[in-house]
Amino acid sequence: MPKTRQQKEQELSRLTGLLKDADFGVLTDFTGLSMVDLDNFRAKAREKGVQYTVVKTSLLDLAAKKVGFSGVNTVKQGKSYALAHGGKDEVSISKLVNDFAKQSEGRVNIYAGLINGEVVPAGMVVQLASLPSYEELMAKVVGSMNAPISNFVYSINYTMQSFYNVVKAIQESK
């Protein structure tokens, strides 16, 4: 059943608001994707606070023009498009969508990224996906802070262990 003009206007205003308010997001195109695959990815994305919404191309182009995004031209491409938005940061959402695209065997492709009100090319989204996550970076920082303390404790313990080994060797030789 086709949508009425009022429903399309509501969808356009919702999509325009979403593009304005989204600090970061990833626009993907897909062909031949089954509903099972789409539902599985949506469930995985929801766990990370990301929404994956299929959007109509003509409404997406109109919303992008209203917001002032240039470089979004999806009409007459013959593909379906979806927008992943939400999450904690650019890297986590990029990793999530990039992994989905890799697992889809070419059925899902990254079209563009939206970062702080700017459209960025798909290559930048892939570069963001290759960066370590926030948790990995924090683990490296903590490890770097812990290294000098661990080395100091090891050096103190090494002297005592060496003394103990010498005393034990003398005791066993007698």
C-alpha cells in the first residue's frame, strides 16, 4: 500500500531530524540481503546502541539537501540504502558496519559516513574501522602506566631472589 503525502512528509521530517542530530553515522547500500541477515544485524547493532534504519532513496536525498549535506546522491542507483546511527563513537559504529559489510559477501557496501555534520567518503569509514576501540586504547594506557611499577617490583624482587639462590646453593653444598 503506497504512503500518503502526509506520511511521506512525516518520514522526511523524521529523517531530516535524524541527519541533523546524528553526530556520526554510516550510510550503506545493499542488494540481495535477506530479512534474516538484516534482523540479525539489527539485533547485534541494538546491543551496542546503534540503530540500522532502511531509508527510501528519494526521501534520503531530500533530507540530505535540507540539512546541507553534499555528496549524497542515491536516487536512480538501483540499490536500497540504510543508515546506521547512534552508538558511542565513530570508531565503534564504523567497526560494526564494516564487519557486517565484510560478512555479507558483497551484498552490503559502505556508501558514505556522516561525522559531525559532514559527509565523508567510504574509505574514511573503513580507516576508522581499522583503529583500535576505546576499550583497547584504555587497556594500552593502563598497561603503559603499569609497566614502570612492574619493572621496579621485579628489580627489587630479583635482588632478593638472587640472594636467596646464593644462600640455598651454599646450604646445599655443605
